[in-house]
Amino acid sequence: MAEPNTIARPYAEAVFKLADGAGKLADWSAGLANLAAVAADERMRAAASDPTLSAAQVAGLFTSILSGKLPADGENFVRVLAENGRLDVLGEIRAQFEALKNEREGVVEAEVISAFEMDPAQLADLVARLEKHTGRTVKARVSVDKSLIGGVKVTLGDKVIDGSARAQLAALESALKA
């Protein structure tokens, strides 16, 4: 069976082309976020896999829940996904759409893990440094992990910058053992 990211790719690319052509990237981003949230609900997953419900009925459930929260062609998109049995990959479709949108807009997402809560000035300084380093706009998601002891660990796509005290202690330990 194909991987979810392989299944989701053509749908994400098609929605991206549609949204980009219409100048509605933000609308589709919000709509896909709503769809992914509904698709992740346990009751909706059960309904989507219920063999007694037709694809049209399942699509109707989604669109009625999200009435007024979908872009103009959103209902048609839901119908296509339901007919093809692909509502279960909405989360992956959304993730791939966001990656395409970020690429178009020159944005890179950064996951920042800090040993302590960062104040807004510290975060702004870190984001400014990352933007200078990447040459792109940085959207940071911040979380706290006290096991880092001190410092931060930043993930930009497949690149990791680990400035945590835990990483430095591990490097020191490795150097001392050599």
C-alpha cells in the first residue's frame, strides 16, 4: 500500500495550484486546517469508514460541520476526497500544502526547543538571527524541554542547530573518552 505522503501529494499540489492561481492561499490554508481537524476526530474517522454511508453522505457530514469555513471550491474538494476514499490523508494534504505555500512565500518553519520559557525579546532576536542565516522569513514554533539543561535546539527543515547545554556536555564527554 502507498504511503500517506505519496497519496496526499497530487491532492496537495492540485489544491495549491488552484489556490495560488486564484490568489487564495490564506483561505485554502485555513480551510485545510479546518478539514484536517475534522478528519482527525475519532467520530468522523468512524463515519468515513462506515460502509453503510455513501461517499456523498460522508462528504455532506464534513461540509455541514464546516459550513461557511471552506473556500469556494472546498466542498467539491471534499467530495472528490470522499469519492476516492482519501479523507484519511487530509492531515498530510494540509502539511504538504503548507510546505508549498511556505516555499512560494519565502517562509521557513523553525521548531525551537528551549530549556526555559523565552521572553518575546529573546525570541525576536533568535528569529532575526535565523532569518539572516537562511535569507528567508522564519515562522517559529516554540516549546520548552527542561532536559536540555540550558540553551536552545532549532530545527529548520532537515537542519538541526543544537546549542543546548545537554549537547555540549555530550560532546565534551565524547571528547574526553577519545
